[in-house]
Amino acid sequence: MYAYDEIDRTLVNERVSEFRDQVKRRLSGELTEDEFKILRLQNGVYLQLHAYMFRVAIPYGTLASNQLRRLAHVARKYDRGYGHFTTRQNIQFNWIKLAELPDALADLAEVGIHAMQTSGNNMRNVTSDQWAGVAPGEIEDPRIWSELIRQHTTLHPEFSFLPRKFKIAITASDHDRAAIRIHDIGLRLIKNEKGETGFEVLVGGGLGRTPFIAKTIKHFVHGRDILSYIEAILRVYNQYGRRDNIYKARIKILVHELGIEKFSREVEEEWQHIRNSSLQIDDEVIEDIRSRFTYPAYEKLPHMPDELRQAAADPDFEAWRKNSVSPHKVQGYSIVTISLKPTGGPPGDATAEQMDALADLADKYSFGEIRVGHEQNLALPHVAKRDLPALWKALDKLGLATPNVNLITDIIACPGLDYCSLANARSIPIAQELTRRFANHELANLIGRLHINISGCINACGHHHVGHIGILGVEKNGEEVYQITIGGRADESAALGNLIGPGVKFDEVADVVEDIVEAYLALRERPEELFIDTVKRLGVEPFKERVYATR
Amino acid sequence: MTSPLEQKKIKIAGPSVVTANRTWDGIVVYRTAAQGWSADLSEAAIVRNSDEAKALLAESVADDVGAVGAYIAPVQVAEDGKVEPGNLREQIRRTGVTIGQPVQV
Ligand code: HEM
Ligand code: SF4
């Protein structure tokens, strides 16, 4: 867990009283919506189809049980009893009343939660691997660096009025769970030959209307130089970034237009000016942050406790364990992913009751800590293996033990036309139908790892470009139509998917996905060849043939 | 649905209303003929040509304390005068999400 210091606590509290005053002035008419909009966006408040939407940050995806309980309280008291976990380690509440928002913010501030950097053209919530600090083989806990960047950029004037929003993600593992290649800046923590800690820096990733996979701009930037290097990137961006055209304002467009070589030369030049400035990070600063991250007092436990051996006889437990339980850096412990993708449910939603109960389970089994991942699932990061059977039973009672993590029904979906004012088409009902089609665990297991991502418009909040199967809702003559891509991925081999052909209607989407899956099962060389690898080997054509042969 | 928030030119193809979200709580409201807002579509002022639409929108936008994000939305008016939303987006705004919420209210 991370303990905020006094400065942060004061800042958060000041923000709440400031916003309370702003809301008051808005409701009295002293502020117009035009004047107020930028203020509410600075506090995570959007206007959606049915109501205001309130987006709360969960920095680098780490939550304490008392914080999760507080989110449950906000859901229950100010909203309709549930919240929606997003792909950027935030949670959204969909039905909040403006007049009550200051109270909700104040309640959250008491436990150190806020909504800064969740909207607007600023530096957004810096995201990280949801397994940070517990993943085996990690270079170092990436949250230390996420926190450093968060502190440096929060409300920093240079980062508060950018041409467009700006997103950074950090990973410290070979397997990228933070999707760094689709971020404006992606940082991969590595060690150089001398054993020093630093970063491979990637730049210019992003989805939306013009998707790009980030490119490596520098293979190694020493940890102590990372702030100056990021600042150099931002300065070049601020200087050239297209403020005139919202569709071209993201750094990905600039990197694309200048080319990575020219862009990196410009950054390098800028960097040389500021590299040895006060931006250079003292070891003590990093040490101070490091010391604020506390880790549990792990016990010395056996690798294979009796409880686990006995539970292995239960096929239902085994089905869940196989896809939800992952190795931990400490022997005798596991990381448990909690699927927020029940059959027929909206991906990423959790009720207040589930959040409360999960907070209790975290206290009992995970040293009071919960994680939020970009796949819209949660995780308990420190579960003793002997407790897995008991935890599973408890999760199952809460409807939180669907054994589908990383399988075809573990779908990422944006709110789409059911909630979002920018949407062209619905996303959630498509996801719901797909989870019903593939509800049979044997079938899903036979198919193996397959990520479906769904967005309700080209803004791509549902990451459709990088889904193994990507589904994008568009509108044609007043009707919802869905374009389907295959072959995208968001991990260390990130790639954009390719369109398989003309869009299909709402009612046809699940059938088309079924066709694609059937084609894959027939085409794969062996059961271990994942869908994404079959697509890579064969290209789009055989899938296209299968889908459109009868349409 | 192409988001009406990008509405620039005002040109209406059929009967329309002005809709927005009520400022204090955000709920969906419709501009009434009595220069107020109502959560009930049947109370909405119906406009039938671009000039009427423009005038109703201008008056609605001016009432920024009452409601925010006002725009023109199509409706269908049945022979008996019953008013229905003109597209899926407006249908969803009127009747709520199509997906069943995790918690029933
Ligand atoms: C319902 C309210 C929402 C609105 C109005 C909204 C709006 C937008 C817009 C306009 C963009 C494009 C920005 C650009 O290209 O500069 C965007 C991108 C994005 N949104 Fe949302 N969004 C919403 C909800 C969500 C949710 C629920 C998620 C997570 C499930 C999400 C995750 C993202 C992500 C990851 C991107 C980045 C895509 C990229 O790299 O360009 N958003 N959003
Ligand atoms: S992708 Fe489009 S429809 Fe989906 S949440 Fe983002 S803006 Fe809304």
C-alpha cells in the first residue's frame, strides 16, 4: 500500500472545498455551464446521456479495503448501487447528482481518493501493471515510478493545459499487463549492463480515430533522468502539438508526422538543456517514495499446502484456479484475479454489496489490498495458497468466481450507447450476448486465450483496435452497425487488428464471432496455438471467407 | 447515432423537441411550451420547422441554470398525438439503459 503525505492530503481537501464552492455558484447561476465545464472536468465530472458521470482515479490500480468500502458507500448513497471499473484504472459512477457531488468527493477525500487527472487536457492518472510489486521476475515495483511521475505532474502548470489529454503507463515485467504500447508515453522498467535501473521509453501510442502503436524513442533512460526526459517530450509536444484540430492534437499524430527519428532528435536536444536541472531526481526522493510503499509481512509457507491439494479434486475449483490464480513472487502466495465478467452481466460493473464483501475478503485473505487492472477486472494481490479454496467459495457466493479470466467471455467493453453521449452504438448488450453464447466453460476453455474488445464509437475507449477480436459500433442510416477486426493485441507484441469485411447488424454480431471462432478451431495447427497466433499465421482471409460465405 | 452534441447547422427533417439534462441532478428533460423543463416527453414543445427549432433552442440555451447541453432531437408524433423519441439514442435517454442494471431501483 502507499501512504500519502500531508501535502497530498491538504491538496485533496482543498480541492473538495473549492469544488463545493464552484458547484454552489453553478447552481445559483453565478457560473454558466461554459465557465463551469472546465472546472467540473478537472474533478472528473462528465455529462452523459442520463445524468452526470463521475470518474474517480485509482492511481496505479492499488486500493486499500477501506477505500473500496468507501467506493461502495458512494455507489450506494449517491448513485444507484453500483460502479463501473474502466480500462484506465478508474471507476465511474453513472447516475450522480451535481448537487451531491461535493459531498461524494468529501467522503472519498477522507480515505485519500480523488478525481483529479481523470479528465481534461492534462496528464491523466498514470497507470501501471495491476500485479505491480507482486509479479515474479519484476525488475522493481513500477508504482514507485508511477507515484514519482504522479507527484511531479499533478496540477503542474506545464501539464495542465496540454493540446490534448496525455496518458502514461508503466510496466516492470516482460509480459506487459499495462498496455504501455497504446499510451502516449509507455515506460518499461529495465536494467542496463551496469545493473542500473532505468527505462525503455516508448512514445506516440494511442487508439481512437487514428490508432498507433507506440515506438521506442530511447532504449535506456536512467531512472534519475526520467522526469527531465518526459518533460523534454512534453515540451516538444507542447511546441508542435496541433491545438487547432482536436483530431490531430494527440502526440501520436505529431510523432507520426515528424517521424520518430526527427521527433527523437528534437526531444534529445531539448533534454540536453534540462537534463542536469532540478529535474534530476535525487536518490533520497526515490527512497522516500519507496519507503511509503509497504508490503505485507509474508509468512514462510509451503509451495503446495494440503488445502490446495485436497481442493484440486473439485473440478469447479480447478477450473477457477487455472485461469484466475497466478504465481506470486513469494512462495506460498498467489495473485487472484477477480472476474467482473459474469455471464450476461455488463463488463466491469460491481455492486456496492460486492465491493463491501470484497473489501472484507481482502482484509481476511489479502492483507487489506485490492488491485484494479485495465481488463476491467479486480485482483487480490497477496493470497496465501492455503486460503484459495475458502476464498473461492466466498467469491462464488458473491457471483465473483466466474472462471473466465483471459477467456473469450472476459470481454472489455466501453459503456457505449447505453450511457455515453458520444456513442454511435451499444457495446454492453453485445458483450452480454457473447458471454451467454460462450457460457459453457468447456467450450471457452477449448478455445483458450482470446480477448474480445468492444467500443461504441471511434474514440475506442473499449480498446477494440487491440482486441484479438475487435468490435466497433458505428451508425449507418440510423442503425447500429458493427465493424469487426481480428489480430489486434495490447501486450508486448502490440498490434492493430485488421478489418474482416463490411459491418454487420446488431443481431448478427454474436453469430459472426461464433463463425470466426469455429474457423479458428478448424484452422489451428494444434490446441496450443492461440487464436491470435493462428490469425498471425494465416491472415484475415480464411476468417473473412468463413464469415461472409453465407452472408 | 451520430452524436447530436456535434450539431452545428440547424435543419430538422420532422417534428422535433429540445432536450437537455437538468442542471442540479442531470436527469433528462424536455423544453416545454411554457418555457420550463419537464422530465415527461409528452409535455415537450414540438417544433416542426427550422425557424421554430432555432427559436426554441435559443430560448433553452439561455436557461442555463435550469438545464445543460440543450439540443434538438427528433420525435415521432402518432395520430392520437402521442409523442415517441425519434431514434434509439433518444429512446435510451427516455427509458433508460437497455441492459438491466446490476442493482434494481
Ligand atoms: C462514458 C463516458 C466517456 C466519455 C465521454 C469518453 C470519451 C472519450 C474520448 C472523447 C476519447 C478519445 C480521446 C482522444 O482521442 O483524444 C476517449 C478515449 C479513451 N477512453 Fe473514454 N470516454 C468515456 C468512458 C470511458 C470508459 C468507461 C473507459 C474504460 C472502459 C474509457 C477509456 C478510454 C481509453 C482507454 C481511451 C484511450 C483511447 C486512446 O488511446 O485514444 N473511457 N474517451
Ligand atoms: S468508445 Fe465512444 S461510446 Fe465508448 S465510452 Fe468511449 S466515447 Fe463513449
